[in-house]
Amino acid sequence: MAVNISGRKGNVKNIRSHALNATKTKQNVNLQVYRLEDGTKVRLSAKEIRTLKKNEKAA
């Protein structure tokens, strides 16, 4: 089972109709399971995975 270490939360937004009625909805974070070098599985957002890969390439 993957451990959720990402502290990110989704956004709350309004959907507006033509009559300008506001309905609240939630926009979730793109969480994915990622395996670290030591073999542990963690649940990270896609943005955090992209940053990890970028920093590995630079090092």
C-alpha cells in the first residue's frame, strides 16, 4: 500500500451557468503511486514527481 506523503489539497471552484447561478465543485489533485529508489511506494502529485525527476537529472 502506498503512503500518502503529499500535503497538497484540491481547489474549490464555482461553476457558473448562463443565469450566473454558482454551484461549488472540487478540483482534485492528480495523485499517482511512485516507487522511490529504496523500493518504498509513495503517493505523490504529478507535479512533485516531475520535480523529483528534474532534480535527479541535474544531480
